[in-house]
Amino acid sequence: MMFYTNESIVLASGSPRRKKYLEDLGLTFSLYPVTINETPLPDESPGNFVLRMATEKGEAAALQHGDSWIISGDTVVCLDQNILGKPFDKAEAFTMLISLAGRAHTVRTGICLMHADKRISSCTVVETKVVFSDFDESVARAYISSGESLDKAGAYGIQGRGAFLVESIEGSYTNVVGLPLSELVNMLLQNKVIGMRNTCDHV
């Protein structure tokens, strides 16, 4: 493991993917999923929306864990300035996928690290450009039949079967999955929440 945990960490999320990323880094943490109103405000930009969501999730967790470092985040798939959430059914999933085919879209994640007792809060928005191949309707229907579309924002999961839809990405891959690891690790190191293990003297 590359890192060790210096102080108490709480992940304000129930996402198994975010949980797995922190486990893979070797971090010790607890889970505290929170539920908030996730309705965008009138004329709210996607970037402002994910930043507000991440902040509000962190603040909600901090009410119960004021002596811990809270990690919170929110991820959306955006086509132009329109947020594509999780589809309600297969028909909406099909509409989303066809709208994305052959085009570039943006995945935005708001990520926050905060400590209520220390009055520290660091938040940012990370963007990744994703380009889909120009697949046809039969490909979209085949993917939807796998069942993966219905619980994924934008109706696809890049970490699963949906990877074959992606022609290229520009930016952080882990951001598309839901947690921009480079930015998060830098936040944790800068605040000395975690440390790096020195496993060898020479490289």
C-alpha cells in the first residue's frame, strides 16, 4: 500500500466505486452516506451544481463527524450544458445514448475535503472530456439489454461494459468513474491527513 492514514477520515458516500478507490490506496476510513435534495437550481451551471452538491454532502456529514476529515463528491454527465442523470427506464437510456453517440460530452465532479472542528474546507471541480464512437441504434439497444445503463448517470458506466462505447477521453479517468484521485490525494497530502509509505530506499 502506498499511503497510510494519519487522522480520522469519513467518506460521505455509499458508492462502492469510491469506497474501492480509497481501499486500494490503503486508507482507513468509515462510511457515512448522506441524503440531500439534489435538484439543480434555476439556471445553475453543471459546475456550480456539482460543487454545491459536494459541499452540502460534506457539511451534512460534518454535523455528525465534526472531529473527522470528510470526503464528499458529486458527479454528473453533461451534454453541452444539460445534465444527464440516471435514466428512468430503458427508453430514456436509449435516448441518452443516441444523443451521446459520435459526440463529445463532459463529466464533472465536485470534490470536497473538510474538517468542521478545524474550520478547513477545500473544494474543487474536475472536468473530463469523453468522446463516444459513432455507434448505431442496435449497439445502443444491445448495451441497454445488459442492464448496466439504468443505474448510471448518462446511461453508461466507463468502468464496466460501457467502456466499449468510449472512443477517447481527455483528463482524469477516475473522475469519470466518480472520484478524481489525483486531486483528492493532493488535498489529503497537503493537509497531512495521509502520509506516503517509503517501501524502498532506491529506485
